[in-house]
Amino acid sequence: MKKFKPQPGFVVQAYRFALDANAGQERALRSHCGAARAAFNWAVAWVEASWWQRRAEESYGIPEAELTQWRPWSLPALRKAFNAAKHTDPRFCAWWEDNSKEAYSTGLANASAAFDNYAKSKQGKRRGKRVGMPRFKSKRKARLACRFTTGTIRVDVDGRHVTLPRLGTIRVHEPTVKLLARVQAGTARILSATVRHERGRWFVSFQTEVKRDLVRVTRPDAAVGIDLGVKTLAVMADCAGEIREVPNPRHLDSALKQLRRASCTVSRRRGPDRRTGQQPSRRWEKANAQRNRVHHRVADLREDALHKLTTAVATEYGTVVVEDLNVADMLKNRRLARRIADAGFGEIRRQLAYKTQRNGCRIVAANRWFPSSKTCSGCGAVKAKLPLHIRTFECDACGLVIDRDANAALNLAALAAAVVTGTGVAGDQDTQAVSKPRGADHKTRTTRRSRKATTGRAGGATLPHPRQTETRDRPQAEPLTLW
């Protein structure tokens, strides 16, 4: 499926609003999201049925030319097969007419994308961690979401209601005047709408094509290096040598006492038990809702703080230099995992990626193995070791004494000039370096064999032609990459 490209001068932007749905509308919203989940599970079962059938036929010695044909997983093929099956399949024939066709199209589109991601990952054409086979979505754990691309999708003229296909007119919690004014002025066009249940509320997100002029930053010639941490959320150093610190709000730590008290209350109530079929009591549901409100407030505060930080950076500096942190592996440290997750390192980088592009500035990602903390920002000498508990950097060559986070931010800011002049990273310049005891520039990547002897797809089947061989670990990217 081709990716939508906005016309010149326009960008794709989302407007999200909280919904104040009544009891009937909430039942309809849950029904649509459940229909999307059911269609997804049907598509996964329909496609994988041919895989298992081919696997069984191969065990019987049937020639490959006579094996069952692969079932396609493209969205048009899934739609055609589902439309033929929904009239006779007992799982759908009694109730499929109660929901919009967009609900089923949402599940089929998600299944098609899941199979595409699995095939590309299997063939080595997809970056990141390997993607496994699509799995069925549980009714208990699946996230409630549904997307509408056709039908009546509009923001009502009163600014307090939205209209969606088959769901009708629903009141929103906050005014929609910003989007309504753009639509009426002709500078915005609604492409689709997605309803989602998260943090105990229903939200609708309008994907729009908006005309947006390029907003220049206040200091286009200035570059800033950002060093993220737990003790201090961000230490920013610009090319002029000015250092600023952004304290870590630690929203989760401040709410831990309240969370413990709420969790103790929940544990004393009669909760659900899937083994015995025990239903939760009303007091348990009330206590659990109270605990969830604490979690939701922490998430909202964290999101607000990160947006304010990234917006301030993207609107001031012309060049932003960040580290390529391996957050997934950092979360494996049980002593720091909670605080790293609370800080939101990955979310900061994601927001900076699109906000800098929107403001016309650039973002530079330093190599993951670039020794920003070990390199002296004064003379460039590199230390052999610098444990995490040592918070002050002392250079053995020039005698510079500086906070280690500020030193790392200064080194990251120096990378901006290295990219412009083409001299490489700061550590590659003519500087004095201390020999490393291990004789290595970075940690050795180890590859462990899986405990399970997997043979590929379901039942050991292989991907349809053209067949591809497994790829090895990709080599490390260039030291500096522009997003």
C-alpha cells in the first residue's frame, strides 16, 4: 500500500480530543473495536491455515507443485475473502451488520501490516528487532481502537461535537475550535479518524492535511548538545559554551506512596480469578479505578513535561545533537529501569525527530559508541574508564575538572561543527587518547542461540517465493547520521 504524501506546503497533523460518550455510545464504541479485533484474528487464522496445510502435505510426501497455494495477505485479498465469509461464518453472520465496515477494515489492515512486517523481518529488509509471526489478539488484553477512513467524518460547527460513521454525533470534552477554524478556512482537510480507549477515557484523533508555513527557530546558527540522565533529565550545552540543566521531575517517584496505598486497598478486595471464574466485587472495581487514576495522572504529567522540553529545544536551536541510546537494553538494569522508564529517553528523541523537521532545523544522532562522557571537552583526551558513580570528570592531560554530564553535553555540541566541516566525530580529531585496557572501541556484540529450535514459520514452513536467506547482524551505522 502506498504511503500518503501531502501536497507541497502541507503536513500531516493529528488533532486529538477526549470524548464524553454516553452509555449507548460507549457500547457502540466497544462493539466497533471488538469487531476490529475479531476481523484481525480471522485474517491471521485464514492466512496461517494454508501454512499449516502445506506443512502437513509436505510430511505426506506430496510434491511441491501439488501443494496448497499460499493465501495472500494483501488488504484487497483479505477484504474479498472476508466479505465472502462473513455471511456464512457463525462467528460473524449474526452481528456483523451492527458495526461499520470500517471496523472490519481496520482489523484486516492491521493483519496485512503485521504479515508484511514479519516477511520483511524474515528477509532482513526491516530494521530493528526481529518481528515474529502475527498472534491472535486477546479479548482481555487487546487495546481498543478503530479507524474510520470513509463515511461521515466531521467536526460539527458548534465546536463541541464530532460525527463518526454509524456512531453518530458524540460530545467532546474540550472545544474543537482550532481544527474547526482551519477546516472552515480551507487550510485543513480531514483524512481519517481513529477512536481509542486509553487511560480510562475514549479519545478521537483526526488525521488531517494542514497547510503550515515553515517556522524559523530563534537561533538558527546555534547548535546544542543534549545529554540525558536520571539525576538530571537533560543537560544542554550550546556552541557558545552555555550550559543549562533541566531537572528530572520524577513524576512516578512522587506518586509511589499514593500508589502503594492504593495497591494495598486493591489487594484487600475480592478481585477476579480466571482459574475459578470468580468475578470482581464492586469494591474491588472501585479501588482498582482509583489506582488507575493515579497511573493515568503520572502518565499525563510526564507527557506534558516532555512536550514542553522538546518544543522549547526545537524552537530555539538550528542544530540539535542527541545520543543514540539503547533504551531497551538500559531497561534491563533492575536498579535503574524504573527511573529510566519514568524519564522517557526514547520519547524525547522521537518528539525531537519530528519537531525539528517541522521547524526547519536538523537533528544529529551521535554514534552509540561515541565516548561523550569519557572525552575531555577541553583537550579531547579520552579516559579508559569512567564508572557511573563518578559524577565529576577530571582530565589527566589538561587538568580540567567539570561535571560529567556537562562535559558530555559539550562534546555532543562539538559534533555539530564536525558534521558541517566533514572532519568526523570529535573523538576522531587530532587529540590525545589514553589506551584502553581491553583494546576495544566498544562492547563486543554477542549472539546467543535460542533455546527453542525454531524452523521459521508456522510448523516450519518457509516464506513464499522468492525465498530469502537469513541475514546476519547488520554492521554498525556511520558515526553520525542525520534524521
